[in-house]
Amino acid sequence: MANFAYGYVPPVSQNWLESGLSLATTMFADGRFRTLFCLVFGAALLIQYKQQKTNDDALFQIKSRLCVLAVFGVLHGYLLWPGDILLNYALSGLLALLWLNAKNRLFAAAILTILPVGLLVILSALVREPNIDRASAEYATLLNSMPVSYADLLSQNISHFNMMIILIPLATLWNTLGLMLLGMELYERGWLSGQHTLPAQWLWTLWWGSAFVSLLLWLSQDTTAGQVLETMNWLAAMPMALCYLMLLQALGTQLPRFSKVLAIVGRYSLSLYLFQSLIGIGVFHFIFPAARVSFTRLEYFEFFLTLTLSQVILAILLNRAKRTGPAEFILKRCVRHLSRL
């Protein structure tokens, strides 16, 4: 949110803590939670469909919700943050509905997940991104030339989000769709309800394989090799996301209160997602723009850890007050309006 076009962090000092945070982020966060959410999103579509299967309007309700979510994504991408993911999820979800009762869903999931990654690897090898030294005066100049008014931000968002929209049908849509279909298949086979789990030796093998690819990415200094590895990291995120699923299931069993808090946050996820963008853009572009140059990785981590905790507390307070989140309220009203029409 501080710097969309030229990388996520400013020049990084070479101390052990900054390097450790960089490595941990690459191995345990980058792409992992997006992958995890795609798996759960696909499973949730199937759960909704099965719960409403007796209702003739079940599919219409789900499609309406996804269409409204797409509108949220477009508004979010243009008005706030061009790195929006809602539009991609909504479009992928609409396509995933075609596989609700398919017998070849696992095969389709494998093809759709791997194929766009292969295409992006080829493109990454052919197209070299400019290698900008984050410690250089050029990089500082680029950061200082970023938007200083909302009009400037809006103009930049339009340009960047148009680029994101072009990328959706070329690659990201199909990868996201494949992950959603995989989530459906995992749910059907009982993986998301604890009925089936991977043997420990397989789980750890996948975990270490994922970590190894991420380590290669982190160590890579060559721009082209880094682009290829970053794309391969999409695939490496899958076993790590599965490990997270298993971990969350174990925590939910051992710590039911933790599971309850996750469920509460989930009820307000759309509002919290948009709230995060509003705060992030407000702080880094208008309230404290100097942070784009001065913040280290540690300071970014502290800021977003504080923001995350604030979001959890806000969700708990809204739940205790029995209030619907503003975005969820609008979503429900729009779906009801479409149903009447």
C-alpha cells in the first residue's frame, strides 16, 4: 500500500533482524495466505450450494453475491488500492460454479493451477523487469514522486488497476480458479473437516519443499531468475497453505476459543479488508508519506501487526453489539434487491 509500482519496502538495512524478517516473509507469508483463502473460498462455495440445494434459487443467490463482490472489487481497485483481489475471486468463483458436480474436478484443478504458472515462468524469462537498487537516489526519487493528493492517487490507481484487470484473464484468474476447485475437492474428501489428513512424513516433505523454493527466491540476486522463482513460488505456496489448514484444525480442536475468534473475524472479513486498505492508504499517502522512504521492514511489520490486532478487536466489539459490518450490510441488501428483481 505504501508503494505499489516499485516494490513493497524501501531500502533495507543489512542487519540480522531485517534480513530475518525478509526471509520469514518470503517463506511463510508471500502468496501463502492468498492460496489458503482461495482453497477456503472454493470450499465455502460448495458448502453454500449443498446447504441451499433444496432451494431453486440457491445458485442465483450465490451468483448474485459474487457479482456484488465483483462490484466491490472494482470500486476498491480504482478508488483505494489497485492490488485488489476481490474482482479476481468473484470472477473465479463464478467459473468454479460450473464444476459443482463435476467428476473430473481434481484433474481440472491440477491443470488450471499449473498451466498459468508455466506461462508466467516463460514470460518472466523473456521479459526483464528494471532492476532498481532500493538504496539508490533513483529509488528515493521514485518514492518521493508518488501521489500527494487524492486526485493523483486516483489517476495512479486507474492506471495500475487497468493493468491488473488485463492480467486476470491471462493468468491469475485460472490459477485462482484451480485453487478454488482444489478447495472444493478437499472439502468433498473430508480434508477440511478433519476426517482425512496427510501422513506426517508427507506433510513435512511438502513443507520443506515449499520452504526450499522460497529460500532460493530469497537468495536470488539475478532479476530474471528472481522473476521465474517468484512465479514458481505460487506453486510452493500450496503445500504451505495445506500445512496451515492442518494447523488451524489442530488449534481449533485444542483451543475452541481461538476458533471462535476466527469465526467472528470471518463474519466481518469484507469490512475489515476494505478498512485495512483505507487505513493503509491514508497513513502511507496522506498522514505520514515520509514512511514510504523511512520505514524499515520491522516498522512495517509493527504497523500492520497493530492494525491486524485492531481489526480483531473491532470485529469482537461489533459481534458483541450484534451489529453487521457496513460492507456485509450493503452486500446483503444488494443481493436481496437482485432477488426481488
